[in-house]
Amino acid sequence: MVTKKFKEIQKVLKGQEEKVWLLAEAIDFLQKCPKAKFDESVEISLKLGVDSKKAEQQVRSTVSLPHGTGKDLRVLVFAKGEKIKEALAAGANEAGTEELVEKVKQGFDEFDVVVATPEMMREVGKLGKILGPKGLMPTPKAGTVTNEVAKTVKELKAGKVEFKVNKHNLINNMVGKLSFKAQDLKVNIRAFMDAINKARPSSAKGVFLQSMYLSSTMGPGLKINIQSCLNA
């Protein structure tokens, strides 16, 4: 069923379906589109020139978005002793040891990101079948296996996000909210693109950033001139 909002967007977009947009004009268009009843997320979809089936061409890292994500991230921390107090003081929503592992086993899923100290990874590994499919398993590469739990929690709450290429050689990530100032969205997107470039595998040949689309949660996907992002 085609919604009234979608029909309105199609009307505004008519004749521009194949257009390649400059970043600034794409953000302006999305912000002027008929809006949903909630603050929509702004999302990037990037096609990379890698073969994600090869271990050496995996693209995975983190980036701190200067203006945050606009989302209050729920952080779960697996730690022991004083590290639990440090995590909670830094803003973690839940922190604990084996009893927290058991709680997750029993179905607790009110969290968006998981952090663990190295000593807790043996226990956290038991949650592989739960956390793995959701992409929530802590890893050193993503900075979520660490003894610096307080620092990590603060960074995550402030807008640090992880990105990872999927089996289709795509990276899909939220980079802010539609209510953000246009300039703040541009700054976030530039930081995100810089981080992607820095994570380029040395074995990747040819064009690395192949295509990019920008969209809002309920809005259209607009093809973006990649160079306009790098120059933003």
C-alpha cells in the first residue's frame, strides 16, 4: 500500500529520480520533504570496491561523529569490580559480570552496543549466538573490548559509531537526525567518509568508494556525488 506521505514525496521528486545530487542539495531536499511524525534518522549507504569474502579486505572501524547521532545509545558493559562502577558513572545503562550474561541469555535485549573488558570475553563468548547475528559482539578492532570502559562509554554516548562492510560490500550507517542543522549533518558525513577512507584495505584495487546514497528513515534514497562529500 502506497502511503499518503510517499505519494507526496514522489510528487516532489518527479523528474529527478535519476539525478546525482551534491551533498548540500540532497540534505536540503530531505529536510524539505513531507515529514514523518518522529525525528527521522539520516542514513548513508556506501558501495565499496572490495571483496568482503576475503579477510584482508574487511572494512571495519569506528568514527566519532562531531555532532553525535542524535540517538541516546543504550550501552551494556561486561566488567568486574571497580570497572562496573566506572562504567555506570560514565553513563552505561547496565554493567555487570556473570549475572548480566545470564540476564541476556534469558532474553534481555534493551541495549544498542556492548562493551567488555578482556577478562570478561570468555563469559561474553557464550552469548555469541545472541550477539553475533545482531552485530553486537564486542571486538578489539571496534574498540569495544577494552579496560578503558569509562572512556569508551563516554565516547559511545557522545556519538562514536562502528561501521562494518557487509557481504554485499555495503556499509550502511546512521549519521544524524533530520532535525540537525544542515551544516552539522555535512560535518558528520565528512568525518564518516574520512574514516571510511582511512580504513581502506591495502589490498583493495581500483575505485574504493563506488557509489553512495543518502536517505532519511521515511524519505527517498538520493544518489550522491561522492566528491561533494569529501569536499564538504
